[in-house]
Amino acid sequence: MSSNNAKERSVITDLGLAPEGHLKIDWASAHMPVLNRIKAQFETEQPFKGLKVAISLHLEAKTAYLAKVVKAGGAEVAITGSNPLSTQDDVCAALVEDGITVFAKYNPSPEEYKELLIKTLETAPDLIIDDGGDLVSILHAERQDLLANVRGGAEETTTGILRLKAMEKDGQLKFPMVAVNDAFCKYLFDNRYGTGQSAWDGINRTTNLVVAGKTVVVAGYGWCGKGVAMRAKGLGANVVVTEIDAIKAVEAYMDGFHVMPMSEAAKIGDFFVTVTGNRDVITGEHYKVMKDGAILSNAGHFDVEVNKPELEALAVSIRTVRRNIVEYQLADGRKFYILAEGRLVNLAAGDGHPAEIMDMTFALQAMSLKYVNDEYKEIGSKVVNVPYELDEQVARFKLESLGIGIDSLSAEQKAYLDSWTEH
């Protein structure tokens, strides 16, 4: 698609913001060597020539570079945001100048946000990259007229994969989706180190308060929760983990953290970070026992983990006291603070995961998109894992970019491992 066509079709805030967006994208791409390598391959191979790709991801610089990589593979790309507060308007403008159709703006109303998703789908994509399952959900529930062209896609998040598997279980999923979130090079690094660092980047830059010596309550000890707890410990916090999974609770305990129910943790927490992917993790019963000054944040996909309506019902005063901080004062004088409206604190109040981390994740996205395009007829309408050879290839590309070599098995070692008689 030409730049002029992209400008005519796009819905963004201000094309004049493009220069700053280009600088952000250039900075990110300079720190994404794996994706650079894949871009060079795509430019030669043109795996998406003649195809349309719709993308819904947190629309900031690293995502923008992924869109450019997919475009380099011959695709006509349309992109939208996957969260109202994580879209960066200058990045959107830069993408439009680069010939990519953009339907996104920072902080749209709920109605506008959904309309932007629908406009992205109305480009009639052959392939989809989704984050949280919104594009796929709308396609199946509301815009089935657009299903026929879709060959398949890739999903970024735990939340999205849960939705996809529910659709598959109910026999409703109409095309294959690759569970990128479940790849080793995604959850081991993106979820753990990416979320761990970026969540605290968002919290620290927003609050400008010390973490050392305070009690941090981390709700959920999946890979994201592990990262958030690890980084909180590194900042000098006393860390409490809440869990519903007995195995993960034991793991948190053996990692050196206190483990207790949220009803108990609510009494002692200074900072709260929810990373469960579920709703109502912190509710009215917890607000009743929380300390004055408690700071509540979320690093899960949707803004339902911290129950805002129940807090609003208890509050006698609500005011914004600092960018991305809303204060709720209760009748007894206690004040609680919710960061970034309870949305993803690392993106709504920060720049998201480090570029070097997203380098691996978005390399997986690009390679998974090529995989599903090549194999969609054989895969069928189901959720599938990223093939291990693609996962390992991303890791090898990463090691090579770092100048790190590793050992390989000798023929004798392979024979030994494959035998049940040798010892």
C-alpha cells in the first residue's frame, strides 16, 4: 500500500507527530537484532506478498517495528491498539508515513476503541496478530461476514489464549491460531523479565516513591508474577505473594516470598500488583482492611483485576492527584491510589517491555505468522503451539546477536541419549 492510501484510510490523532514517532521506532529497531535478521529474510522471500495482515497490539515503538517487518514481507498491513491507554499517537503517525494503515489513538472512548478494532477488521485480512483476543472475538461474534478470508493468526497473551481455547472447546473457532504466549522464548523472557522490569518502570516513574522497605503484594505467581516479585525483591521490598494454585504457592514460598490469602495481605500491603488474568482479585472486602496510602496497580491484560466500581462506591472523594494516579478517599479518611485506571501499568504508565526482550517475542510473532500462512490448511481450526524449531531458532539468533556460542552434542552423545542399553 502506498503512503497516500494509508493516510487516506487511517484514523489517528495527528500526522504532524510523526517525526518524534520515527525517532522512537528507530531507537527500538536498533536494539532488536533478531527482528532485523528476520526482516532481511522477509524482504528477500516475500512470504506475505499479496496478503492483508491485521494487527492488534499495544501500539508503541516496538510493535510499530514488527508491523514494518511484516510489511517488508510483502503484506498490506492495518494496525490498531489493544489497550486504550497504551497507544502512542506519535508512533501511529510515523507508521502512517511509512505506508501502514493505522486505526488507533490514545485514550479513545470505549465506543471509539471498539470502532477502531472493527475498522481494522474491515480491511478484510488474510492473517491476524492479536493481543487479548479482541480481533478474533469480534470476528466470530459480530463480523462473521469477514471470516471467509482469514487463514489464521497468532495470539500474544495468556488472556487471549484462554479466550481462544474456550472458543475451540465450544467448537466455535473457525481458523488456526498460534499460541505465541506459550513459547519458551516468550514466557521465559517476555513474561518474566519483561513484565518484571516494565511493571516497576511504570510504577516508579508514576509514583516517584521508594520501594525499599515497603511491603509489595503480588497477586498471581505465573511467569509474569514471578518477574514482578523478583524485581520487587531486588528493589528492597518485603514481598508477599497471593495464589489460588497450591503448586505455584509452594514455589513462591521456596523462592523466599511470604504466601498468604489476599484477605490477609490486604492488611499489610503498601504496593499491590495484580497479574492473574482474572477479575475481582482486589475487591470491597479488601478495601475495608487496607492501610491508608495503599497503591494499587495491575499488570494483567484487562482492567478488571482491581475492582474499581466497588472502590468508587466506598469513596466519598475521587480526584486525580498526579498523571496516571487517581486518589479514592473513604469516609474514615483512608486514601487509596489506583495507577493508570487499573490498566496495564507497564504500558499505560510506561513504555512497556524493553526492546531487547520484545525482540524475541516479536520475532516469534513474525515467524509464527509465516508458519500459520504456510500450514493453515493442515493445522485446521484449533489453537496450536509455536513449533519448537522456531522457538529454538529465535534463541539461537539471540545468542548470535550477543556473540555467545554454546556446545553441541557429539554423535556418541546423541547415541547415548537415544539408547536404553548403553550406560
